[in-house]
Amino acid sequence: MRNKIIILLFSILYTLSTSGATKEPTKPALNIIPKPESVRILPGNFTLGEGTILLITGVDTDLVKNAISLSRIIRFARGPVIMNEEIKESKAITSFVELSITPKTDPLAREGYKIKVTKNKVTITSGGGPGLFYGIQTFLQMLPSEVCDPVTRSTFNNWKIPCCEIKDKPRYPYRGMHLDVSRHFFPKEFIKKYIDLISMYKMNTFHWHLTDDHGWRIEIKKYPKLTEIGAWRVDRENLPWMERPVPGPGEKATYGGFYTQDDIREIVAYANSKYVTIIPEIEMPAHCLAALAAYPELSCTGGPFYVAPGSYWPNVDIFCAGNDSTFAFLEGVLAEIIPLFPSRYIHIGGDEAEKSRWKTCPKCQSRMKSEGLKNEKELQSYFIKRIEKFLISKNKKLIGWDEILEGGLAPEATVMSWRGIEGGISAARQGHNVIMTPSPYCYFDFYQSDPSFEPKAIGGMTTLKKVYSFEPTPHELNPTQARFILGAQGNLWTEYISTPEHAEYMAVPRMIALSEVVWSPKKARNWDDFRERLDVQFARLGYLNVNYSKGSFRVDVKTYLDKATGTMKARLTSEQPGCQIRYTLDGNDPTGDSRVYEKPVDILKNSYLKAGIFVDGKLRGKLTERNILIHKASGKKVSYLQPYSYRYAANGDVTLVDGIRGTTDHRQDWLGFLGNDMDVVIDLKTPTPIKTVFVTFLHDPDKWIFFPDSVTFSLSSNGKQYHSVNEQRNDVSQKEKGPVIKLFSQTYPDTPARYIRVHAKNVGTCPSWHEGNGEPCWLFADEIVVY
Ligand code: ACM
Ligand code: ZN
């Protein structure tokens, strides 16, 4: 009964809003993810019912293929039927769905589509097979979620969809998801389900990480030991990944599995039917312990080796680059890989090669001499270039992780930027294609929510909202360079993921957020709107038996200066739409009776905020706590004379004056400067008497974070000439165990000033005793407090 009233009310509202043709309904009538480029809702509905037939215009293979798969999902009265004169003339046919392709050569036009829905007809047209497939995905998303229920969808349901016009095409040509099947083996059926998910959200690439230290997973007929030995390891699944002992003498290797070449052909064909390209990854020169266990003669030392049952780090044993038989072997492997995968690209890994063996190997050293290579990085570059030459001779293109930049890029290589966006920026500037997959946004093996409520993960924190905020094209690139960014990819490494259910939990819905990042126009991105549409997807994923995560139940706190009132306010948000947030400002734990958050809260004095999500009067998840200071610089403009890093950007430009103090958890509320100083100027807008300025820093050598060498404070009335310049030097040893927080301060006799400059000198690079010796280190600051 309640539903009826709501429907009635909705139709009245809808009629009111459309009959006068004044306003579109404020709520999206269509909950499509990824959001299409343009949607125009028109009056009226189309009903998919007992009389609806499926028509195709032409006999193009892609057209027929798509029509047949659609007719397997939805029951039509007839079809697919080829459009002809008789049908055109027929008065009896009053409801139909029509598919057509007008071939285009531009790849984005081949992936684009148009849908027009009128009262008696749905037409889906595209410039190519993939676009038609994506048009059908959109059409299916326009139908009720029950279209994903295998029982319901096979009956005639008189499903209604609003009349509309949709025009759509992808933003990026490369839209990928990766899966590591080496650290844990995943059955063929799951690989197909993963491909289903990729294609449902209009992604087009599956990057299949088939080989690593923990198992070789693809049959190679020329080298049978790769799977006889390399696919199996001693079963230590009952122990944590980092605590698994190496195999003892005589222990049987029983954990593992591999895909036969027939399996591969079956999966490639399946992916092809859904317009998903599979890029196989064969790791070299490192992450190859499983291959070396089978063929130890390909290493620098000759072995023996074992397939790693758990963490293998540092991964010192790698392919010998001085040995020609290594290249003969790899070319033999690739010669079997190439015909199995129609993809233009082959991924050769290239990441994390620990080169200590190369340094002491006579063959590697002699190769360096004969090829005139200055160091081991150049030897790696030689290795990759040699493999690229082979791939190009077979009409394939090479992709590698961003380490392939070191020692010089292979001439036509595409770079997959994972350690951040810097590798991608550098490659694009050199005119190389780039796929963005920076770990802070695209690693779905990282935590997605409070670790105390989540299954053990490798670390990190990549919330759904963070994935959704990702911008694949860095602003550092000019328009010409930006064209080298092909797109982005989500990566699912599986050290801590051993079952399909867990893999789904980690990948979904973060991959859905990423699908919108790579498909939809940049300006269409809107978190609140996305989060509402996602709830509709959750219903579908339920029917499809996908073990998705509901995301974080954490309350996020952001403070800002309300320009109208001049007061600081705290905005509380979460990933859960419509949830109830309760909070206190006095340090007490909120309860079911505490104040409910409705709008940004005034923070008029120093406060200790605690907030949580409440369901049925009970706290769900953990409380968020923030110590908020109010001072003379609160919310004021900060100019950055040297940039902070996007990786630890906290609350952006306002972080240093947002009042929110960091804790010993480096992942939140700290602004990070990588390798460079923190040099900032705060503009108080009016001359203000200054008594004290202090700034707090974090020190945590394990995280490569060090206190600054010194901090210099100065004041100015005009922002040009500075006075009262005072330097404070750091007196804490760099070896001091972290995390610790230290305050650097400067006092004044009520000196009036409008501008305050704070310049903290970064140590620059990690010290020689540190594991990061010579690499850029971090400087972390949370707040500059002015009294
Ligand atoms: C990687 O995560 N080692 C590419
Ligand atoms: Zn060697």
C-alpha cells in the first residue's frame, strides 16, 4: 500500500515537472554506472512486455552476436529478427527493441553508442561491436534490478523504462582490472565471473598476472617443468603470509594449480565475447622464483630454488641477464603466449628487480662490459629492450611496470605507473604511452575501511571515495603529453586474498568507482550521486552472487572557514548514504542519545570531536576522533612556495590551518612533502599581534618520515620584506624510533604582522644507514598554530 502511494505521488510529481516542460526531475531516473555522457529524459515510458520483439538491422557478426546474447538475458516475444520490409509495414508489431551498427574506425566511436527510447521502441546504435555491447549494458541497467535474477528475468514482466535519449562514449581507451593468480590460484569459473564484472561496467581490459615467485600458472608445452614444478608450492595456507617458513627437505608441494592452453583459449574466447581484451603478464627479470625452481640454470647462481609458500622478499634470485639461454627460454615462452592472446600488448613485468645477484655474477658483469652498460639499471634496460625487440618482431607491443624507466625506456614501451603517478608523468613527457595504476588510488588489495573491522590486508588505505576521486591525467602534463595517458587500471594482488569470495570483496565496489573514473566525462563526477546509484548496483550484485563490500562505516571530518560568518565549521561525511551520524565536541563518546549531525557544525573554541555512525541506536564501526584547535590562522589562506605531495594531501591547501591535529597514524591529517622543503606563507588578511607560532612534525623512520633539519619562522607586514627571522634546529636523532611528534615554536612580544612564513628544511634523502639510503624522504606537518 505504501509503495502504491509513493508511486502515485511520484507520477504526479513527474507529470507536474514534465508537462510544463520546465524542470527535469531532480533525482536521476536512471541509475547507470558508469554515468553516461548525456541523458535526456522525455515524457512517457516504454514497456518491455509480452509483445516486444528484438530486431536487428543487418547481419554484421557483432550485431548478431550481441543480439543473441541479449535474447539470452531477456525474454522477447520473438527475436532476434532481421528488419525487413514486411516488419516495417506490419501494424501488429507495436513494441520492439532494435539494434544496429554503423561501422566507424575511430576506437572511441566504436565503443560509443546511442540509445533512444520512445513509447513503443528502443533503438540502440553504435559505431562498432563494443559500443553496441555497452549500449546493451546501459539498457539492462535501465531495467529493474530483477533483470539480474535468473528466475525473474525469464518471464514477461512488463518492465517500464522512461522515454529518453542517451549519448555515450568512453573518456579513456584503456579501462582495466588486474588479477594476480600467482600468490593464490583462482579457478577458471571465477576468472569468467571477474570478466563478467569488468564488462558489466564497460571496462575493456583484463590484465592477468600469470607468473610470480609463488606459482607459474600457464602451461608452456616447450617447458613442461614450469607447471609440473613451478605451479605447486608447499601448503602453508594456515599461516600468515609473512610468517611462512621456506620448504623443509622432502616436503611435498601440494598448493597450486595452472591453466592449460585449452583453458586459456576458452577464457580468451569468453572475454572476447564480452569485448574484454586479456593482457597476459609474464614477469621478468624478477618475480620469477617459480620459474627458477623449475629451471635453476636460468639464474645467476644455479640454485637450487623452491616455489615460495609465503613472502619472498627481497626477491634476490632473478633471471640471469648475462646468460643467452635466459633469452632463448623467455622467447620460447613468449612464442607460445603470443598465439594464445590476441591482445596487441604483452606485459613483461619489470618491477622490483633486486639486482644484487647481477652485481656479483660474472656473466652479468661481462654482459655489461660487452654492451657498454654503466650499471645494473642499464642492464635491466638492456634486458627489457631485447625482449621488446622480440615482441615487436611478432607484431606485439610491450607493457612494463614503471621500473622499466630506469636505465632508459625501451623504444616503444608502454609504462604502467604503479609507485605513484611520477613514472607515468615521466614516460608521457618522453612520448610513451602510459596506463595509470598508482597504488594510493588503484591498489584494491589495500584496506578499504577501518582495519579493525576488515579481513587482514597488505596495508594501505584506499577507500571507495578515494578511488572515485582519482584523476588519471596528471595536471603536470600539457595537452600534447596528456594524450599519452591511455587510461587506468585497478590492481588486485592476492598475497592476502585466497578465495574468490574475498577477491570479490576487495574488488567490488572499488572497481565500479574506477569504471566511472575511466569512462565518464570528468565534469560528470559527483560522489553523492554516484553513491546513490551504487545502491542500485548492490541489489543487482546480490542477484549475481557477488560478495561486494559495503565500504567504510567511518565518519570523515573536514574543517573549513565559513566565509559568511568567519567561523570554523566541521563537515562530517561517510561512504554510507543517508546514515545517521551522532557526535560530541567535549571528548565524551557519543551514544544513541547524542546530537544527530544535520549540517556543518560551528567549532568556536578548541574542541575534541568524536563522531560515529549509529544504526538502531547502536554504534556501527568505530568512533572517529579529532582534536581541533582554533587559533589566529584558522582557515586562513596558505601559499605553498614548495609543493606538497598528492600522496599525503590530507585536507589540501587548508591542512596546515584547518585546526585538525595529526596522530601517530601517518595516513591521516598529515601533509607530506617528498624530498623537498615545506615553505609556506600564511596571510592573516589584517595586521595581527603575534605571540607564538608553532608547527608540529611527525618522525617515523620506518615510513621514511623524518623531522626537518631546521625550521625558520619570519614575519612581514607586506609579504615582501620579512623580519624577526629565527631558526630552530632539530635536536632529535634521525635514528630515534618512531612514530614521534615534535613541536617547533617561536615566541614574539605581541609583534604585529599580516604574513607569517614558516620554512622547514627537509632532510632531503634517507640517511645511509636507512633502507631507503639516498631515496627522497618525507617531511610531515599537520598544523601551524598562531596565537
Ligand atoms: C607491483 O605492485 N610490484 C607492480
Ligand atoms: Zn647473471
